[in-house]
Amino acid sequence: MNAALDAQDYQGLETVTGDVLTFLESVQVKIPAVQAYPGTKALGDQLAAAYGQMIAGVKQIHAALIAGNGTGVTDGFKTFGAGSTAYVTLRPALADLATEAIAQQRLIVR
């Protein structure tokens, strides 16, 4: 998104926001599996909130670009940025879970 924004390629940004939205929504549907396990429920809840913000922000950016609403684009980036910042703080916990899951999978396969 930054490259399209820096180049003031608003049509490209519209395409990118559509692609980002598709990606985020494809990941978001997997979050309930994280929330379903008591040991990871809190992390799943935080992920759901972060993804919710990122998706809301991207939707706002996309709609505002189509409508020619500069303030909406700015506000959408603020919402997306808040969700992205929240997600970044969760990445270490996700990495730890991934490492643990791989180790458990190896034990099961043996």
C-alpha cells in the first residue's frame, strides 16, 4: 500500500486495498480456532480485535478512494494502523505458538 500511496497511484491503491482485504479476511476466518482452545483464547481474542481494526481500516480506505473522500482515506489509514500496531505486539506470542505446534506435530508423527 505504501508504494502505491507514495507514487500517488490511487487506482493502484484501490487495487491493493482490495487484495489486502481479501488476504486479511482469509486469515480472519481462522482466528476462531485459536479462540476455541482455552490456552490460546486470550491471544485469539486479541487477534480478532487487531484483524477487525485492520479490516475496518482497509474497507474504509477502499470505499473512500472510490468516493474521492480524502478524509476517509486518512481515517482509514489511522484505523488500519492501530490494528496493525496491535498485531505487531502479538507476533512474538504467535511465533512461540507456531514453534510449539511444530514440536507437538513432530511428536505425534513419531
